[in-house]
Amino acid sequence: MPLPDVAEPAPIRRLLAVAPAGIGQSRTAAGFLLARWNATSCGGFDLADLWAKPPKVPRPPWRGMAAKGVDDAVARDRVATAAFVAVHRRSSRAREIGPQFEQLVGRRRPALAETGDA
């Protein structure tokens, strides 16, 4: 029996809102979303980010790479997004959020965006 056509859930929209910032947990959110888009071209993501808590006071960007880890809300959104994919088995390319993914690829993997390999 086919699954009903449903819009992408709120968790993936929240992750798409977090991902563009470029520091801290936005990097891990972007890595997760890019792996969801195309893990072969864009790379995978580290499950350890789900249990690593971000520091209470983030390190300034000039002191090296921001600490890894995500807060509870971002961790839950990643799990909910993975569950959505497992149940509905569809790509984001054809959905209404496809352009947001394309923008994310352009920001995070510009070489792939230019060649169209993402």
C-alpha cells in the first residue's frame, strides 16, 4: 500500500534553518542534511554528535574549530528526520524543500554545486 503524500516534517525545516550559520551545531546539522541529500558526494555524518553535548559557553571561532555536539532539540530533529526518510523513502530533490538543499550544497560544497555532482 503506498504511503500518503506528506510534506517534509517540521524537524527537517528546523535543521535547514540551523544549518546555514557555519559554526558549532550548525556545522553538524549541515553535515547531517548533506548526507541525507547525497552521502556519496557530500559525505556522511558522525553519530557521535548526537550524544556529545555542546559546551555551555561556545569557544570563539578564532580559537579553532567550534566544539562538536548538538543540543537536545537538534538531536531530536535529526532522529525524527532519519525516521521520516525510513518510513517515506523519498528524496528531498522533488519536494518543496529541494531549493533549500541546493542552497546548502552551494554554501557547504561549492565545487559539487558547480559541477552538479551533488
